[in-house]
Amino acid sequence: MTLIAEAEAETRTAPPRRSRRPLGDAGVYLAALVVAVALLWAVAPNLFTSADPLAVQPALRFRPPSADHWFGTDQLGRDLYTRVVYGARASLTGAGVAVALAVLVGAILGTVAGWFGGVTDSVIGRAIDVVLSIPGFLFAITIVVLLGFGVLQAAVAVGLTSSATFARLIRSEVLKARSSNYVEAAITSGASTFAILRRHVLPNSFTATLALITVQFGIAIIWIASLSFLGLGAQPPQPEWGLLVSDGRNYIASRGWLTLWPGLTVVAVVLATNHLSHHLGRRRTP
Amino acid sequence: MTLLTVDDLTVGYRGPNGLTPVVHQVSFEVEPGQVLALVGESGSGKTTTGHAVLGLLPANGQVIGGRIRFRDQELTELSAKGRRDLRGRAVSLIPQDPGVSLDPVRPVGAQVEDVLLLHTDLDRAARRERVHELFEQVGFTDVERRYRQYPHELSGGMRQRVLIAAAIAADPELIIADEPTSGLDATVQKQVLDLIDELRARSGTAVVLVTHDLGVAADRSDLIGVMQGGRLVEAGPTARVIGTPEHPYTRKLVESVPSRIDRRPAGRPSGDTVIEVRDLTKVFGRHTAVDHTSFEVRRGETFSIVGESGSGKSTTARILTGLTRATSGRVTVLGADVTALSRRGFRPLRRDVQIVHQNPYSSFDPRFDVFDVVEEPLRAFAPARWPWKRRAAHEDRVLAALEAAALPADFAERHPRELSGGQRQRVAIARALVLEPTVVVLDEPISALDVSVAAQILALLRRLQEDRGLTYVFISHDLAVVRAISDRVAVMSNGRIVEQGPVQDVFSNPQHEYTVQLLDAIAGRDLLVGAR
């Protein structure tokens, strides 16, 4: 009886109110700030530095970080800070293109699979499984090799690879919405399939997708930088974060700043996007 | 000696704004062997009162003032240990929801045995013997097998019997039954209530029956306490309270009971056939949900399909509205054979056939406000427009539909989550009416609502039918409601229509044994009809 009574009492207590964590909120603001600065670098790099990222000054080779050269200079005397700021454009555009492509392909495949079900779902579902079973980075390298080298090609490769993750998520969200009473009510209201997808199913899948978008954005930055590091993405002398790390690698023992600063930038931006994503995901689940 | 005395009881819940009282100065007495029914609508404080007596208030609940006396003990002054000793042995609870009140991973017999372990000195074998006895008392036949079964293997009614067995295991003097039958079918409800009655007659246990159903209270209690907004507004012997209610709220409740609502005049003229169903069958896997049913619905009438859960009535409604396709048979709606139609082919028909769901809130897109919800059918049949033009173009018709459902125009800007259950159902009705359809399928439209709200919705539905000449297909498990609203009725059981005909004939002269059973199970029938 006490067992029953306790179970009963438990179902009646109000859900605990989420405690406000000032530190957690501060973390979110900091993460948002980091991402905002990185985005501004990409959009308007000349606001942050007046130097030219490609200007070679042999006299200033290998200067360690100082007031004039915040991140130091590289083997050709180019200002590293300027190159990191300008590198944001290639890295972030690449990541943006990759995620946009992934969302687009994933939304189409996921919606079609989730909504129509049956054979369509089985075919798309198995294809997703196959893609997910291949190590993602290996798959991306394969695609880059097929497409040729460059930031855009790297972005397309990363985008296609991660579209499987989006397709799977959106498929499950569409399935959930499809069996919901409000979609049924829309059907009985006379709405066409297309209208139901556009008005009910996709908007209601968006919150979940947004959390994944932020995670994937961070992953895309790492992958594109990694492809560039391997020489498959951005080509010299274009500034790009992965390529900067790769360039600095030859001098890693004596001039560590050449790898340290671009590397830290990538880490900061990726951690920030992950933190934002975690925050969005937490807000979504009540 | 009075068994239970509740005196000036005030109970509150601690919230963000401090302690809010939800039960105000409630006083009543229960003598041994008596049944006191606490009646009220949701939020009236009846459950909180029952739980305060047991000392089972949630962690944020607190008795603020007053006394609860059980025999010669002050329950409000008792320690936690003293209460524990009393609970189960002297006072026990039959909880509201049998679905969540049993431990899913232990056999039900062991859970009943727990009570004996706590409150008796019986040894293992004797305890088991006693559980078998209790199971026999609550009407189980194969008691040894039942003992070993898990909750998921039992139906809702059977689980409720297990909980009753646990409640009576230690021969308590007082049972608090908190909505013991609210989720159960009418015939099962009758069995469970009969069982409680029988136990009371046998052992002289007093019962506090917390219920929202005045019919159940009228049938089963000696005393009735009517609660509203946390106050006991009227209390007295059952026959007196039902027969000559004094408080206006009690009068309203009594008048809201469906069997009290005026029945519609018999033999209203009916028009041509709008829905014709022939030999309809729907099979899900190996389960036949609808089995060769045939009926027809005529223009302007209310045709009710009544049955218990799993009888196939909702599946029939879904086939009529094109949400599910029939396995075989023919369904003709307004001259179109819908069994042959694809979802796209059904669309033109939706102008004329609309549905109101049981649970309105879940049938609204969580992102939509009331305007969007009601507008949706209009959008489906209007040419595509820019959003700013569209809203203006549809505004008049949306507001007219809201007005028809007796909702003020400013509700259009609100979100369904801000509305009460009755208001939400009115929004759903407005959505169904906005296209001015011919046929409206009502799938249990009032079963989730409080009685007085349900009565208002029924009145609204009737008025709309008279004004607009609507044809209703009314799906319900509640015979009292069906009698109040329908012209003709079909009784469904296990996918078959066992009986159909004009509502007077079916109710006054039922032919099928199952119909008789259903009619018998209507709570509060005799007293309420007799009191008219």
C-alpha cells in the first residue's frame, strides 16, 4: 500500500522548476560572443585589421607575438593575426555551405522517407545507414578526391557526408508529426500534402534541427580545416585555419605560435558552437 | 461514534507566490458504514481533501488549518510513523489511475501481499492464502494465475480490482476512493462500484468517494458533499441534495447531468440519406476492428454510434472522414463512394464533411494561435495568397465561425494553451464549421470535459444543428449523452452493430442483451429520472 501511495504522491508533485544558473547563462553569452566575432571576421575582416593577409615582408620573418603582431608573423613575414582574421571567411563559408547543403539534402530525404513511408522509407533509410556506417571523414576525403581540391569542394564533401545525420533526424521528426492529431486535423480540414508538410511538419521539426545545425557547424569547421591541413581543401597562399596550422607545422618546435593561434581559434569557435547547441537542445526538452 | 470528522480543514499548496489555499474550511462527518461522495469539477479541491485525510499531500501541499479526527486520533497532529501505521490498516486509498498505481515490474499478487506484510503477523503461506481470498472477493476466478501476473497483462478494470484488493486487505475502517472508475467503461465501472458496495455491506467499511460524476454519487452514496472552488458549498443526505438542491451550483450540476437534459422531440422529420454504409469491414493485422456493419444517416439528424473502448466506433468515424481506408464494404458519403477515394480524391468532400476530435488541444498545431487554427480549412480551399492579404480575406469568416461557437472575437489572437477545455472544444467546433459543412462527425466531443461544461457544449451543438440543418454522426461511450442528443442510435460491440434504431425504441425496449447491460450501467439513472 505504501508503495502505491508513494507512486501516487510522486505523480502529483509539480515538476521541479529549473534552477537559474548564472554561470551557465554567462557561458552562453560568451559562446555567442565568440561565434559573433568569428562571423564578423568572415564578413568584414578589414574592421579588425588594416594589414594585408598576403603581403610578404621578408624582413619581418618569424616575429613572435608582440603589440605590433598579436599572433606573430610566419616564415614569409605575413602577419598571422591578419591571416587568421581573413581565414575566417574561407573556414566559415565552407562550414556554412556544408551545413546548408546537409540541411537541404537531409530535409528532402528525411521528409520524403518519413512522410511516404513504405518502400521509399526502406530505400532511403538503408542508404542513410550505409553512409553512417562509413567513417565520415574517410567518406568526405573520397568525395573531395572525386570533386577536386578547394574549399568549396571540401564543403560539398562535408555537407554530403553529414546530410545523412540530418536526414535521420528529420525523418524521425516527420514521423512524429505525421502521427500527431494536428496533422490528422489538417488532413480533415482539406489541406493538401504539400501544405501540411510546409505548414505543420517542417516548422515543427525545426527546433530539433536547429540544435543539430549548431553541432554540425562546429564539426564542419573541424573537418574543412582538417581537409585543408591535408592539402585537400584551401590551397596556398589563401588564408584558411586548417592550412595555417599545416603551414606552421614545419616550425612547431621552435615557433609554436604559428600552430598555436590558428589552432586555438578553431578550438574556441567549435567549443562555442557546441555550447550554443547544447543550450538550444536543453531549452527544447522541457 | 463518528468515524471521521473533518473540521474547518484548509489546505494550501506552496508555489512561487507563497502558500495558496486550495481547500477552504471544509467540514464533514462520516459514520461507520456510510458512503460520503465528494462531488465537484476539476480543480474543486475534492481530491486534495481526500489526500489530506490520508496525509498524502504532495511535497508542496500543507494543511494550514482545521482538524481531521479519525475515531479518537487527531490525524493532523500525528507523526509520520503514526500515519504510516494507520494508512492501509485503518484508512486506505483506492487511487485514481490504475494504470500508474501498480509497480510494473512486480506481480500484482506480491503487491497486495505487501499490505499484509506491513500490517499483519501472518506467515508467508497464510499471506498468500489471504491474497487468494481477497482476489476471490474482488471477483477474480483464476486467483493463482492472477497472483503471478504483471500489471500490463491485466485490463484497466482488473487493475482497479487489484488496487481494491490491496485497499481492503487489512480490513480498514475507512476507504478513500479517489475517482475509482473515471477511466473505465460503463459496464466495468458498474462492476467496480458494485464491488465497493458489496464490501461495504459485508464489513461495514465507510467510504469517502471522490468523483466528478453526480450520477455515480447519486447511485452509491448516503451523503453528498458538493465542492466548488475549494469550498464545500452543500452537504447532506443524497436523496435530499439531488432531489431539492439548495445551492445554485448544486442545481446547475444536477441540471447538467446528461440524463436530465431535455430529450429532443421524437420523430423529427428526416431528409434524404447522406451517408450509407454497407457491410463495412476494417481489419488491422489479425484484429477485426469493424465487422460487416451497415447503417445509414439521413440529412439533418443526429445518428449516434455508442459502444465501449475497442468496439470499433472510432475506426468507423475515421473511415467516414477518410482518415483510414476500409478493408471491404461500401461507404457512400453525399453520393460519393469514399472507399474508392485516395486522400487527394477525398479532398473536395471535406468541404462538406468535418470532424471534431475528442481531445481538441492535441488537434491544434502547437505553433498556431486560435485564428490560424480556425482558418486552416479556409486556406485549404482558397487560392494561394500573400500572408498579409490572406489574413484580411479570411477574417470575417473566421470571426463568424468563432461567434457561432459562442466565443468572443478577441479569442482569435490567443493561443490554445491559454484556454480552458471547454473553450478549446469550442475552437475545434468553430474550425469544423468555418467551411459550413453538411455533415459533422463528433468523436467523443464532450467526454474529456466537466459535466457543466459538457452540458453547454451539447446545448451549443444542438442549437447549431437547428440553425444550420447539420447532420451529426455522434460517437460516444456515454449512453446518457447519446439519449439526450440523438435521433437514432447504433450500439456497437466488438466491431459489430448489435442493435440500431430510433433512440426511444432502443432505450425503452432494448432487444440485444448487450444493450440491456449498457443501459443498466448508466450511473444515476433511476434516482435522477425518478426525481424529475
